Amino acid sequence: MKIGIIREGKIPADQRTPFTPEILKSVADSFADQLECCVEQSNLRAFSDQEYLDKGVEIAMDLSDVDVLFGVKEVPIEQLIPNKTYFFFSHTIKKQAKNKGLLQAILAKSIRLIDYELLKNPAGERVVAFGRWAGIVGAYTAFWTYGKKTGLFNISRAMALKDLEGLKGELKKVVLPPIKIIVTGRGRVGKGVVEILEILKIKEISSQEFLFQQFEEPVFVVVSSSDYLRRKSDGGFDQTHFYAHPEDYESHFLSFAGVGELLIAAAYWDPKAPRLFELEAIKSSNFSISVIADITCDLNGSIPTTHRTTTILDPIYDVDRKTAQEIPAFGKQDSISVMAIDNLPCELPRESSTEFAQQLRQWVIPELGKANSSILEKATIARDGELTLEFMYLSDYVNDVS
């Protein structure tokens, strides 16, 4: 079997790679009797072609003889090679409109699509993800945004820094008033966010303390679904029932929005579940949030002010509280500044790629040689021109030609 690392084709360019030179060499050495490895030539990747060559990895201009292709972001339709196996983040399992054509093309080209987001261990936990780095860079950028909006401090963008140590150095410049910070999510992304908050030595408090007590220092709370969702019928909350019937619940997040100033959204959202708040709510004088760092980037999803993603080069837009319309970044003193970069780990591409490659080395490479790998099977969305059984719910999505 020959595996290849593709050149990222999505615009704006992504510098991350599924495998670093060091880890790809480890794969080649450990599985020499089973696998060949190559890397498609690229001038944009965070690791240069020469770094791969120095580790004895082939640089290829043509991947037509490769069996399994690894990328990071969605592959442009015109670059898809028929009858291959692809690994990448497809962003299709929530029926994302922007990627309907991509999944249609994958089916038409009889490609086997294995989505990183679906790779899970026997306990059902994701094993391959950039989540921690999305959380780290997202939280850092939240404070960059807050500094710009308030004029209280000025720190460099993450992309201008070499690594996490560089971020730690810049964070020493952050001086905060006694604000209250809301974090949603306790997964990989949420834990990455908390890493930054702990570097800043911001105190974590309970939801009850957050809602009802005053503090003379900045504080943060990590809220779970049970903190702000209530069953419509009786006001209760049951996690098992919520996962099975999210549509039966309503959000009471506005109690948090009434006292918090900075929201860092890092929680997975089911489209059947209620939003954190509705857009109309930002017009209220009781809505205190002035900066939203939406790491989840679900368009028109849990955060209704996220109606488009932003980019590393143009990271912020504001939302006017009175009209709920987009205005230029920091356009009004009382507007809400929104950060919704959808490829945050790309700002620290070498470190985030290294951790991702280690996960692939551990969880995916050993599975490639198995005749029937349950990990890979459960992450396979399409094969031989058809959706797999678990993803037949996407049929109406891919059959819609509008």
C-alpha cells in the first residue's frame, strides 16, 4: 500500500500537514514491509519539501499511483482523484450546504471518504483532532480581540509567534479588569481554552458564583448543557434524554449573558438542539457580552451572530446591537466583536501538525493493513459510489441538486 500526503488546495491556504517529516519517517521505518510513503510537492506547507527529503521521504509531483491520500481541509472537487481512499475533514455530516457538491463529487468519483472527525476509540471518544490547538489559539485570539476592542493592552497575533512558548510570553502583557468570562464546552477544544486561562492565572468559579457573586478580579466559568438548558415540559435536565431528544429543551443562557462580558464558544452543537441565544437578544440592555470568540464556527448555529466565518488575515467583524447587522471590526464602542476563524490551529501549524501526526501514527496507521478495521469502517462516509449505512441520512442532502 502506498500512502501520500496531499498538497492543501483549499483557499485560503492551510499550512498544516497530517504527517510531519519525523513521524512519517517513523511510519516508513516501522511498516517498511507494508507501506510506501510520499509527499506531494508544496511551497506552502509548514514543513518544507527539503525537511521531508532529509528524512528519506519521496517528494512526488503526481499521486496517481497512491492508494491512500491524507489531507487536512476539504479537497477542491477538481483535485479529487477517482477511486482512491481519502482522509480529511469533509465537514459534511451536519449537511453543511457549502460542501454538498464535494460529497456529491466524492460519490460520483467512487472515492472512499474517511473523515477524521469520525475516528473514535472503542469508548466512542475521538482519537484524531486539532481541537486542543483550536482551543489554545482561539482563546489567545479572544484576548487579542478584547485588547483591541478596549485599548487596555496590545499583544501580537498568534500567527506572528513561533510556538506556544511565544504565546505565553505575549500573554504576560495582558492586564484585565474584573470581567466575567464564559466558556462553553469541556472537550478537547474547551480544555485548550482553559490552558490559556490558566496561563493568565484567571480564577475558575462555579456557575452559581458566576451568576450571583461579584469579584474584584477576572474570573471564568466553564458551562455545560446542564447549566443552561431546561426541558420544555418540566424545567428539568437529563443528559441521556437530552442526547436522544435535544429538540425537547430550551436555552436559559441569557442569565449568563447578562453578567458575562467575554464568551469563548468551544462546545459541540447538535443542529436539533436550541441555540445559546437568539439574535434578537443582543438588542437588550441586559445582554452584556461584548466579545464572542466562536471557535465552533457553526454558521447560523449555536451562536447566531456567527453568520459567516472569518479568516486569519481578517479575523474580526462587529455586529451592531440595534440592527443585528454586520459592521466593520471595532466599528462602534457598544457593538459586539465576533471572531470566527475556522482554521485556528493553522496559526501554529508546526506544533498542531506534530500532535495530529502523533495521533494518526497511533490510531490510524496500524489500522490500514487490517482487512476490516472497525475504527476505519465507522469513519467511512462513502465507498464505491454510495453512502455507507450509517450515513444514509445524508441521502436527501446529496440528492438535492438545487
